[in-house]
Amino acid sequence: MKRGVLKWCPAAVLAAAVTIAPGAAGAQSASNQTILEHFNIIAFGSEYTGRRYDHVRKWRAPILVGIEGKVPAYFETFVLQHIGDLQRLTGHPIRLYYSPTMYREGRLAPDFDQTKINLILYYLPVKRIPERLSCYFDNDPKKVREMIRTSTCFAKFGTRKNEIRWAIAVFPSHHPKDYMRACVVEELTQVLGLPNDSDAVKPSIFNDQSRYFELTDHDRRMLKMLYDPRITPGMPRKEALRQGRLILDELNPQ
């Protein structure tokens, strides 16, 4: 492996998540019915594709994260903090498997295998992003430039039979530290299977107008519901919402 360069580029891109600018945090509780309605919007839609989906999309395999780029120490810290939070919330295995720092310090797993990485975080200068990421956008650098123009950071994931098999998240390196924190939280959360954004969903990181840059109680309950074992990859939307109501009532009796 060429040092610091992660080489894979799946052909099919099926969903994406886009974030604009971060802002102040804070949250209020919501009813279980409201959480369920918002889960229906966020889990079964995509701001990027404009589609509505009829089945649950989520990971089944453990998520092994790789970082590409000359990242500041705080970026890797943000990633470690958030994947730890996501694992505690969902119970799904997710860990940082590769970073330039881990490589430099000799901390890679003894059986390290680049092909096992299924979530790549690209931390790159803007000028390098279109060419480096065009293979995820129909080999069209213009599409990548448009994503950069309209987004602070962005992400995509791909599925096979509704199981998320790979994902990427892109972080233009010129953004300041607080933006990077917001981007890490939103993009790593959305590639778990909550890809949509909506002004109707609040208080939430999935609302670009609400300016949250940490998970709210709202978001945490949607994550717990999605990764409850009673909701499976490929489950029809109607059945997932029925199970979701049962799960929410257990988490927060009302």
C-alpha cells in the first residue's frame, strides 16, 4: 500500500448525505410518535437522490474506518470520540482501523488488510478532491465540484440487498476546527443508515437549518431504534415503523 493512500472505489453509489454549516447545540425532548415520524423521513429518504426507499438500509458487518490525508490531531480525536459514541448507542462494532498516524507510529493491527476498510474518511485540500473522488460520482469531477460548492462536507454509502457495504465521507481540509467537529458527527452518523436531511426534523443534526453539531436526544433515539436487532436490513418500511414504535415505547414509556 502506498503510504496514506487508500485505494478502492465501488462502482455503485446508492445514497448520500450532505451537510452545510454547523451552529449552536442544544436539544429538547420529543414524543415517541414524533421520533417515529421523523425516522420515516430520515431513514427512508435521501436529500441527494430525491428518492424514497421502501426498505431499511443499515450495516450488518463491523465497520472498519480508514482515514486518508494529512489530518491534524484534533480530527482523529473527533473521529475516535464519535465512533465510540456511535458504538455505545447502537451496539454495532465500529473502530478506527487505519490512519496515517497509526501507520507512522506502528499501531496498525498485526493482521492489517487494507481491503477490510469499508468506511473511508477523506481529509483533503479542495484542489485534490474532484479528481480523487470522481470515481464515486460517475467519474465526473464536475459533480464533485458541485458537491464542494454546495456543502461543507458530504458522504455516500452503497448497499447490496439493502445491507450497507461501504461508505465514504469527504472533509475539505480548509474548514475550521468547529466545522470539522460538526462534519464528523453528522456524516459518520448519516452513513449508518440515516441519510436524509429535512427542515421538518428538529431538534436534530439532520436539519441543516437548526445548526446542531452534536447528537440530540432526538437523534440518539433514532439511532438506537435503527440498530435494535428487531429492525433488520431489508425490512419493509411499514414493518420497520411498527417495530420502531415498540422499541421507542420500551426506551421511553409515555
